[in-house]
Amino acid sequence: MLVDGFVWSPSTVSRETSLGLDGLHGFKEMPVAGWIEANIRDSGVRVEDFNAMTSSTVVGTMANGKQVIMSLGWCTSALEVDGTEGTVKVRFEGPDVTEVFS
């Protein structure tokens, strides 16, 4: 049950500008994991079970029809539950986050 804060990054690389005393030299590139993060309602699953989730598929569907899909993801968040609101913020990272319009 999604509450709010659904954010994602489909990026596969991070680039950093390389500078020298004589000017711009270009950039260097490093691989990065894609990720999906959301604030969800504590309902229907034990929160502690998220820590064991690996090789997971995570799907979010936007109001405009776009789907954000992660394959082979793992939960990376240190889980904290807001008892007043009954919410928990979860983050999954992995090698493949894609955006698809249905």
C-alpha cells in the first residue's frame, strides 16, 4: 500500500567532470545501481521480512500509465516504522530499473 514518496532512478552510470589546470579534460564514468524507494503502509507483510528480500521484482504504476519495473532487486534500507502513521520507507537497488508506458 503506497502512501507517498515513490521515487526511482533508472540510471546505470554516474559521470564526473574531469578538470585540469589547463581546462576541461572530459569526464570519468562509473557504474551505479538503479533504485526504487517508497513510503508504504505497514500492512499485510512483516516489516522485518523486507531485510530478507533479494532477487525481487518491484513494480510501481503511475497515474499516467507509466510503470517503473525493477528486476533482481534487493532491499537496502535500514527499516524504521512510524508507529503513529503505520508507515515504513523501503528502498530497493538492483541492476535493472526500466520505465514502460502501457
